[in-house]
Amino acid sequence: MASPIALTVVIPTYQRPLWIRRAVRSLAGQGRPPDEVIAVARDTDIPTHEAIDELQRANLPFVLRREQVTEAGFMPPVRAGLALAEGDVVAVMDDDAEAENGWVERLLPNYADATVGAVGGRCINMDTEDRPASVPDASR
């Protein structure tokens, strides 16, 4: 049964066309995909806009929207994406992240409790396109 909670994922991106493709495709591969994804790139970042154009032509299981900003930095694209988001829950995902299988299914049930305002999660950073970064042992 699909969740009645609508999910928007905002992805701020800058000069990472390969990574935005990977991030969006990881969301497309979810058993329960987001309802919309908003990729926000700098207006001068033509290669990233071309990658987003390519993704918008693909058969994605969600609406992929694009926004652009002129101001440098991480927060301007986040703010722009949040302003456009239509979902009940809005997640911000880095452009160099990939959603693990089942990410949406694990995220949304937390919001069934009206006292929950925000949820954090595990992040796997990549050293290269093919190799996850090593994770320090938290028990030490």
C-alpha cells in the first residue's frame, strides 16, 4: 500500500553532472519512489543542466523538476528547492549521495507520528564513483 504522505526530495547540485544522474537514478530505483524530485543548479552550470534535461526525458517514476539559482553557495539552492516543494515531507539530499534500497519506505513511516518534525539518516559518502568511503568505527 502506498504511503499517503507525499515526499519531495530536493537535490542542490553544482558542477557534478555525473553525480546528479546517480542521485536521481538511485531515487528512481526505490520500491516506493518520491512523488517529486527537485534538482537545483546554478544558472551558469550548463553541463549539470544538460544532465538534468537528459533525466527529465527519461521514464522516471516521479516528477523531476528543475530550478536554477544565481547566487553561489549551498543554501541558495536549498532555499529555492524548499520553496518549490509540494510534498508533505521534504528531504534534502546531497548531489553526491545515493539513496539505499528501501530508503523512502524507512523514512516516511516516521512522519505518521504528528510529533515528529525531522528525521536524520545514514549517509554513505563515496571516495570515487565506484568505491564507498571507509566509515570510522563508532564504537572506539
